[in-house]
Amino acid sequence: MAPFAGEEAEGTLNYAKQIKYWRRHLRTFLPHHYTGNDSNRMTFAYFILAATDILGDLDSALSAEDRQGYIEWVYQCQLPDGGFRAFPGTDFGDGARSDDNAPWDPANIPGTFFALSILVLLRDDLSRVKRRETLRWLKKMQRPNGSFGEALGENDVVEGGNDSRFGYMGTGIRYILRGNVEGPVEGVPDIDVDSFVKCVQIAETYDGGLSEAPLHEAHAGFAACAIAALAFIDRLPTSSGASDDRPRGITNLPLTLHWLASRQTLTLDDEDALDTLNDETDSAATCHDAHAFVKLGSHPSKQGSLSFENQPTSHFELQWVGVNGRCNKIGDTCYAYWTCAPLALLGHLDIIDRKPIRRWLLDRTQHMVGGFGKLPGDFPDIYHSFLGLMTLSIFGEAGLKDTDVLLNMSNKAKEHLLSLAWRREIVGN
């Protein structure tokens, strides 16, 4: 599956296997391992459809009836007061929803963002989207400190996390439904853009990264979401450094670029991981990679040694380079995206060497059945497989569609969104 020293090291995207992998997910029930994530069904649906589109297979994989059926499924998850459910499981059925049970069937920020994204991807005109209602609901989803939550609970209390993932999806909903025009639109008040920017700024860390909250550890996922959210609202630092009197995020761009570039690491595997599962640091609040700290005592790993065998030692000639999400962590497929996407959005993807990262994805984490695993040797999953494809598309991989890094969809799908007459009227072009 993965070549070792002395073998062909350029890496090849197994196009046929990738299509087969995604068609399998498109056409059949997901494996039982996903049962516990059924409440994220809208998210998984988007990953599957978007990956199939990036591979250029969506039109072949879907009939006109299939496409319309998926569109109708998404609209069935739309709530009367705006927004979308994250999955159909909370739907009480026609006529059964009431003010009393509404908190048990809430609109959901990730569900709404991915529902709208699916509709765009399937070339729906979004005419049935309750735009005004959704934008009013979105404003309620913003807390006084500028952050966004996940759903509204009883008495309109904002529930859920407050990190930049929800900020990314909240500003993404706004971008899809009204562009980045600031101020009221069609009589609906805007979110507090300045407050959100300040929320991002106070989560910047001493080393240039961005965290989920002030004084927390920098994390590539949070950094990527924060930077993308700033792009959605047109509040990234200007290329010229000139000020337009609007607060902008990323207060020290060179330091942030340095932190992102420093996420490159040797291709380490689980031999180098210190497993902290179930110890005192383990909690429901930890990240999905929280148990995989690098054991410096065993550095380098066998896999790392093989990567260097008979090879020059100059850094730009390394064959395989992984990407981690935090200091002293092993490489992880998803962090190739969470690091490279913000670099692309900031216009500085050139500061990293893409070739060894590409080789690492194709030779180490691409699976023989298609898709990508989290780590070398891991089975593929929807999340890592989608982000692996997105990273390769950012790199310009032959055979993949050009993608919009901000919306995480093909440029062709984004062009459909930008062409919608009602949206063009709002944004003014």
C-alpha cells in the first residue's frame, strides 16, 4: 500500500478506488461505527456529496431523481422559524411540533450550514429556504461576547460550544444567504461583526496560533476555522497592511504564518505516541487527537527512519512530511487540511513544501480500499477522507476539481451560488 525507501515515492491518487469508496457511502447504509454520530447526518451527507463532486463523479453518480430526492430530504429538515435540523431524528412529524416541544427539535448551526451547502452543491436555487427567518435565528445564535453557539435552548438560551468551529459555520450561513454585506438586509438585522472579530482576536495565542478560548492552547483546527470565518466577513488582514478603520483579525500575521508552517513534522506513527487514554488528562472536553502525544524518547520512529534511509538530510528533500495540529503531536491527515487551508486563505501556501505532504497523504494515509485514514495504517473514515481529498485539491492534484477553500466545495458549485439572482441583488453585482 505505502512504498518504503527505494520504491517509487511520488505518490499516486488511486482515482478508481476513491470513487468506489465514496459511491459505496453514497449508495449504502454507513457502517455501524457511525451509529453514534447519527445526529451529524447532515454533515456526513455533505462530505459524501462534496467528495464525489471533487472527484468529478457527482453527475454520473446521481440521476435527476436522486438529486431531487436529496434536495427534498434537506428541505424536510428545515424548521418553521428558520434554520435546519442536523438530522431527521428530532422531527416530530407534521402537526406534532409545538411551542412546548420545540426546544427538543431545534435548528442547529452545523446542520444549517451543511444543509445550505448541500443545496448549493446540488444546484438548487435556495428559493424555498426561509432566508429572513434563518438570518433572524442566526442573530439570536450569537452571544454577547461575539461567539456563536450550536442551538437555542429553552428561553432562547444559546447552547453548545463557543469555539471558532461554530463561528465559521455561523458566518458561513450569513455568507451563503447574504454575502459579506454589512448592516441590515431586507429588514433583517446583521450579526455583530465587530464583536465576532474581537472574539477571534482574544483567542490568539502568544506563539501566533489560535485557540478555542483565551489562554487555551493553540490548535490548527480552531485556527483554520477562525481564519476562514474572518474571510467570510471580509475581516482578514489586508495585503497592504492599510487600515480601513474596521477591526480585523490576526493581529500578528508573520507569527501566525510561522505557527502554521511549524505544524509540519516527521511522518510519525503510533509507535511514537504516548497514550493518555483514560488518564487524568482525559475528558469529554479534550480533542479527538488528545491521546497521541509524541514520545520524544523514541524519536525517530521506524517509519521516520525508513523515510530518511539513503536520502539527503536537507529539509527540502524529505520524502514524507506529516502535519500535526498542536506542538509535540504526531501527524494526522485532517491537520494537513487544517494547516494548509488557512495558509491558502492568507495567500501564503508557498511557505510550505507541498510535495512531501502530498506524498505522505498518498503513500501513508491513503487506504487500499479508497479514502484516507487518520494515521498510517488506519482504516479510512468519512471525515479524514474528505479533508484528505480537499488538501490534495488545494495542492492542484490532477484529476480533482478546483475547489473553493473557503466553502469547501468545487469552484463550479460556488459559481452556482454566486449566480443566484436573489443573492446577486443583495450583494450588488
